Amino acid sequence: GILGFWRTFAPTALRDGPGIGFYLLSFNFSKKILGGHINSDSDPPSPPSFINRLVSASIAGIAFWIWALPIDTVKTVIESGQYNHLLSKPASFTSLWYNQLRITKLMIAENGIFHLYRAWPVALGRGVP
């Protein structure tokens, strides 16, 4: 039905909402640390250098994917239909969240927690400039 379009809404929201927050927090914090502007009450800080921004963006990309990769792995499995026989029928908004939790538990039970990070080389390759 129409809710099939929203089947991966729960993992997408859980991945991108906090993930972008981790990205922005780590980017700004690392920019300040690398620029030496932590607890500095002196002159206004100078604009960050290119290298400072590049390293800060790389740290931010890593922070995002540490959070997002397990959720993205579960999302991909849901999209592939590998566990369709376990999904709640009929689909409802609450079952979208329940299905994600159920499949995550099953994946961890079958393969261990590190299975959720199996795509880390690809994720870091695209998330770190």
C-alpha cells in the first residue's frame, strides 16, 4: 500500500536527525580546537585555514558515520526485503519503528554488533574528504 513508500522512514529519520547534529557539533568543535580558539578571551578569532576546515570536515564525517552506519545498514536490509517475512502487517506508523528495532536485534543476534559496521570502508571513503 501507500505506507510502503514510508517503510524506511524510521531508520532515515533516526540516521539523519542526530547524525547531522553530530556532524555539526564535531565540525565546529574541531575547528575551534585546531584553530586554538578554546577558552581564548583575546582578539576575535581569525578565519580558519583551508587545512583546518578540511581536517574538521573529515572529523565531522567520521562522527556522522560512527552514528549513522549501523542505522544505514538496517535501512538497507529493510529496503532489500531480506526480512520481509518478519515485518508487521499491515504497516502502520508505529510498526515502522518496531520493524527497525526487531530487524536490528535479529541482525545483532545472527552476526554480532560489528556486522552493522561492515560497510565502514565505503562510508568513510565518501564521508571523509
